[in-house]
Amino acid sequence: MERRWPLGLGLLLLLLLLCAPLPPGARAVEVTLMDTSKAQEELGWLLDPPEDGWSEVQQILNGTPLYMYQDCPVEEGRDTDHWLRTNWIYRGEEASRVHVELQFTVRDCKSFPGEAGPLGCKETFNLLYMESDQDVGIQLRRPLFQKVLLPLVAISALMLILAPLPSMTLFCSEREKVTTVAADQSFTVRDLASRAVKMNVERCSLGRLTRRGLYLAFHNPGACVALVSVRVFYQRCPETVHGLARFPDTLPGPGGLAEVAGTCLPHAHISPGPSGAPLMHCSPDGEWLVPVGRCHCEPGYEEGSSDAEECLACPSGSYRSDVDAPQCLKCPQHSTAEAEGATECACESGHYRAPGEGPHAACTRPPSTPRNLSFSISGTQLSLRWEPPADLGEREDIRYNVECSQCQGAALDGGPCQPCGAGVRFSAGPSGLTASSVRVDGLDPHANYTFNVEAQNGVSGLGASKPASASLSINMGSAESMSGLSLRLVKKAPRQLELTWAGSRPRSPGGNLSYELHVLNQDEERYQMVLEPRVLLTELQPDTTYIVRVRMVTPLGPGPFSADHEFRTSPPVSSVLTGGEIVAIIFGLLLGVALLLGMLVFRSRRAQRQRHQRQQRQRDRVADGDREDKLWLKPYVDLQAYEDPAQGALDFTQELDPAWLVVDTVIGEGKPIMIITEFMENGALDAFLREREDQLVPGQLVAMLQGIASGMNYLSDHNYVHRDLAARNILVSQNLCCKVSDFGLTRLLDNFDGTYETQGGKIPIRWTAPEAIAHRIFTTASDMWSFGIVMWEVLSFGDKPYGEMSNQEVMKSIEDGYRLPPPMDCPAPLYELMKNCWAYDRARRPPFHRLKAQLEHLQANPHSLRTIANFDPRVTLRLPSLSGSDGIPYRSVAEWLESIRMKRYALHFRSAGLDTMECVLDLTAE
């Protein structure tokens, strides 16, 4: 039955439909059970009373019919107890909680004629529901609803309050009042005229449902209301991926959070530990909450970017050995991984890893043969000496084994040999030697011995080849000691020395005898072989002392050197001038004096002539100025007036009189050699960082460190040690490219052991490695220590390392094991690199090529820089030193931190419970 809506409310409903906003989206998946806004035909709900109560109306919106219900009993003065019941809504067997969304509008009672409005006018209506396993028919059974109604409570908030009531069983159904619905906004006749009307949207939840379906009922106690749409739905938690685990589409439980276990993605698994299996909780609103635990990528795979959660196989040339590694790492030196998803990199041919070395260690190789094996004999005691192998196999754990064999017959006959007996004793044992010499006692005189010296390291014996060794055969009577030998000077000259000594014959029946001389002075050193006990040393320096020693050499090996003997060459002979030479010299001097006087006279006359010409030009200019009644002076060309300064300089040279120019100094003459380098606009790195502390981000700082590491890698590859690497010696270009400078202390490393040893001079204590401070020995590893300090300077934006500590305190703190703390907001991976650079054992510090690769990896993965380094005051800060016997030198922790320029760490100390200086001092006992 169509009923006309009073006061043109049909037009109002149409305006509400056109102006109502769409409901906001939700993260939960909504499953709709009923939606009247999408009905294609009349709803056919049950009305009570059927004639004078609720009525169904139809509106056309965008060509689509929209069905709704309206009721306004107070306008016509009718009974105000009107009911409206929906059809049976099938819920199914799953959802135990459904939601009801109402869109409606209510007229303001004060908008009716009269101040208080019609008698019994309301602005609220009631919502009820009834559970049922089947459709109960078209009888509303109004007395039943009246029995279970509760006193009406008006709700004026946007959020609906669900008030569950005790269920009541009657005719196999349950009916309950849900709530009293109040309009947040009501309309008046003026709103209708201005079309400024809004629709009310209310939601409520029906929980712990047990029957297969339900009914909704709307009770109008006297409101002028239009029920535009009713939507009944329930929510599900959607399928999602979190923490490398997949969680299925889940229906919320009847109450509280439903715990759901996730399934690890491919190539991911649950790691043992406190995190446990991945779990999430599905809330009644269909949202995932409270994630617990996670999965981890298995070895050989790394977690992808934050946008796509998946486990990606490590690319070829990289590996990931365990789940503790944050990402795939580049294969160590001399190893490779051909296939993707490698858990470790296989060593190249001829390279191995020692037992106990993990996949992170570089592959190394066995050492080469020991060099220059020699001996000396004193009675029956033999001293063997050798030099380390030229190739140590890139390892430091070099060891030597000495094997002794006693042979029958002459040493070179190749007769049968057998191991030396128990009577032969080695000073430090025959195996595991670290020194390159050993003394052997208990040898038989005039016996033949063969000694093999093997060089081994941690990977020796892992390959098929035998350890490299050097062999030496000795006849105990073949090489006599020349300790008592005396060298005699036969003749000397400014550049020559002729020497002789008493010869000797070898006691072995075969073999030739020769002699080796060792000649040295403060500038040079040479070796020379002769066949006779006589030698003529040539190409010597005049008036210079030389130290000479000699030893006997047989085919069986060299013997010991004799004592040192000093000889001095003659001074240079001054030549006597002849009479003709004296005349020539005098004539040359006179000719030179005459030429000099002639040049002086010529220059004097020329200067007078030029001075006369200048005076004449000046008089001409004054005369011209008098004629023009002004004086025009132009002492120089103003280059600022020229767009091209080069043109201005050219005009300036054309106006100069060459006679006015005097050569004062030749630039560069007699001065040290200088070099021209690239102009770096931003100057020194330390000052640049202090000026831009709040302008640089971690990614830019890593790029600057990468440039410094590239420069130091170049120096290391060319066997140079810088010795003065600091932020003050780094220059910054306009595009923030950093380059190493100041090579005043740079030295070429020794090819033998890769070190440089200095005898004195100043060194920068705060940037220098402990072994370089203690022993004055510099290596590429000491430059790596300095690079760690430079990293700290960059991340602290130019702070002074170690604050106000003295150099003695710095050295003492380093020896005690303390290191600089991480600067404020320092990324954890960068501080880990610093600590690797500050390893006390220089062999544990990384080489520059590996550090450069790690910085490149951090630059390519900026998300790894988001983790901030942890602060541990027990390890990274120097404890205060006590002065005198007064006890604690500082009154508070804050005062002490300020004295060492680390006041910003006061909060860290407070959070660690270190509130007093007594607590800080107690750390030394722990």
C-alpha cells in the first residue's frame, strides 16, 4: 500500500540518497547476508499494524529502484506502537557474530508546529532480533516481542553499544532487544528547503549466535523515521603474509581473539629460539592482531625487500651459511659459488680452508719453499738458518719442520740414509718451529748429514702435493770455521781495496772450494764470489770505511762467516796544475770580468735613455692634460670590467713598458718539488662534517666512506702504507666524493714481510694502531685501524676521537680493551665494521678490498642501515682514572661524560642503572 510521506519527505529521501557518502573501506573481508540497497524487487517485510504503521516506498536512483521503509505516526495522530520485521536471514553454520548497518533519517520533533511538537513525538526507534533454525512464517507475534522488551535507553553516540541479554526459549526461537537507535542528526523543514540534509549511519553487533538464521525487528514508539537501507554481514580475516609466513582466510571465533598458526613460505622454516612458531590472532572485527614469532629464510636464501616478503636464492658468487647472517655475503677471497642458493663458497684449485675455519674465512694455500738455507758449525754443534718462503699462502701461521738423516759415504754420493738417532738434539724441537733458525747438537764428527726444512701452515697437507721443503747436505768436516781467520790489506786506492787471507782445503775427498765475501758500508751492501783467497774490490767510494767478512763455500754448502774486518779507502788525490793551466785560468777570469763590466755599462746607458724617454712622455701627457683642463690617470687595467679576464690581461700587457719589469724571483727555483692536485671544493672532511651535521643522511656518509676505502685499497694494492690516515687528511669534492691526501708520511712496504719500521718521529696517537705505537711497525693493517677511527669521525660528524683524554690515557685505554662507543644514531652494520678495524690482533683486521665490498653492499641495501647500534658502557667507554688518593675525581656521571665530550650518552648510562661514579668504577671489577 502506497502512503504519501508528509511534508514532501519523498523528495527528502531522494536528496539523502544522492548526498549520502559511501561507507569507508575496511581491512577485513565482509560477507554480506542481506543488503536492501541492492534489492531488485519489493522487500515484502512483515508490518504490524499492516495498514497504519510502516510502509514500503520505492525511489529511483540512477535508473535503479531503491526500496525502503518509512513511518511517521505522530504527524497523523495515529497509534505510535508500530512494528516492522524482516524476512528470515540465513546465517549458515560458520559465523557466530554478525553486524547490522542501518542507514536512516529522523525528523526533529521541534520542527513540527508548536514549540514542543506533537504529543508522544520521539526521535529514536528500537532494534530487536530473534534467532530461529527455520522460517517461522508471516506471523509477527507481537505479544512475544512485548514480553522480552527491556526499558528503552536512548543512545546518542555514533558507536553502537551491544548489550547482550539472557536468551529466552519460546516456540523454538529467541527474541532479544539489541539497542535503542538515536539519530545523530535530524532534519527540519528548513533543511529540506535548503537541501542540506545528511543521513545517519549506525552499526551494531549480534554476538554468540547459535541458530541457523535470525529475524530483525524495528519498533517505532513515535518517531518520524525513514529506514533507507539495512545491511547484515559478518567479517573474516583475509589471507595474508607476515614474517615470511602465510596465514589463511580465517573466520573470527565466538569471542575474543582467535589464534591462527602460519605456514612458512617456500625456502623458509621455523628457527629454534625464543621467537617460536609464527602466530597471529584474528579479531572479531576481521583484523589480524598480535603477531608472534616468524619464519626465517633457510641457508642459501635471503629475505627479499620489505615490499615483497619472500626468500630469494643467493646469486652466484655469494652465499649464506646460516640463519644468523642478515643477508647473502660475497664469496671470500679465492673462493666461488657457481650455482645460486649456495650455503658456502668452494675454494679455488690449490686453495683450502683449515679445519675449524668457517665458510666466512678466505681460502688460502700452502707456503712455498724456505729460502737461502745455510749453516754454521762450531765443533759438533750445527746452526741451521733460512729465510721465510717468498709466498706465505696469505696466512700468518707459518711453521717449520726439520728432518735429519745420516748418510753413508760422501755427502753427494747418494748413499743409503737413515733418520738421525736419539742422540741428535734440536734446540727448539724438530717440528712446529716458529723461528727461522735452529741449533742441532750431538752430531758425529766427519759424518755426512742431510737436513730437510719444510714450511707448513694451517692448510698444508690438505692437498695432494707434499709440503714444500729445502734440502741441505753437510759433511761435518767439509766446511771449516773461519772465526779465527784474519783478512789482510794488500793495497788500497781511492776506489779500490785489495785483500787476502789464508786459504784452506776441504776435508771431503771431492768438491771445489770457493769463497763468498760480504762487503757493506752505511750506504751499500754487496756479495762477491772468488775462487782464490785473494780479491780486488773495485768501484768503491773514496775515503770511506767498509766492513768485510768472508766464508768458505763447498758443493756441500756454505760455512760460517768470519769476524768483521774494517778497511778504509784512500782519500781522492788532488791534481797539481801546470803552468799552461794556470795561464788559461787567469785569462778566463779576465775575460769574464771584462764581459761583466761591458754588460753593466750597457745596462746603465740603456736605463738612462729609457728614463729620459719616460720623462718626455710625462711632459707630453701633462701638456695634453692642460689643453683638456683635466688630468686622466690610468695606473692599471680593471679586470672586473671585462667579461673575459684573459682579454683584460692581454690589454694590461700591451700597456706595460718592458723597461719597468724587473725579474725578482723564479718561482720554484731552489724550493722543494711540489705537485698539482685536483681542486676539492669542500676542503677537509672534518671541517666539512662539522658544518653539515644535520644535512647528511647515512646513505651519503656510506658513499663518502666507500670513496676513502677505494683510495686506501689502491695504496694497499701498490704496497704503500699511508701512516697518517685521518679525516683532516681527506678532501671532499663538490659532489661529496672523498679522496685521500697528505702523503708526507707514506712509505713503501718491505716486500719481504709487508712492514715498514721507523726509528723515530712523531705519530698521531689517536689514529695509530697499538702495534705501531709500541713497536714503530706499520703495515696495511695499521692503516685499517686508522680507517676505523676515520669511520668514527664521519659518523660523529667531526668529533675529536677519545674527547679530552691525553695521549697516555688513550694508549692505556686501548691496551685495557676499551674502544670508542658508537656515535649517536650510528647504524649497527657500520659500527660492526669499526670494531673489526679495531681488532687488537692485526691479523684479524679485514683487508681493504673486503671492507670496500662490504661498504658497497651497504650502499646497495640502505634498509640495513636502519638498525641503530646498541650502546654498552661496559665495553665501549673508557673508565675514569683516579688521580692521587682522593678517590672519585668527578662528582657525577654527567660531569665525567662532559669532560670526555660524551655527554650525549648520559641517558644510556641512566637507563643501564649507572647513576653514580661508584657504579661506573665498579665495572672494572666485572
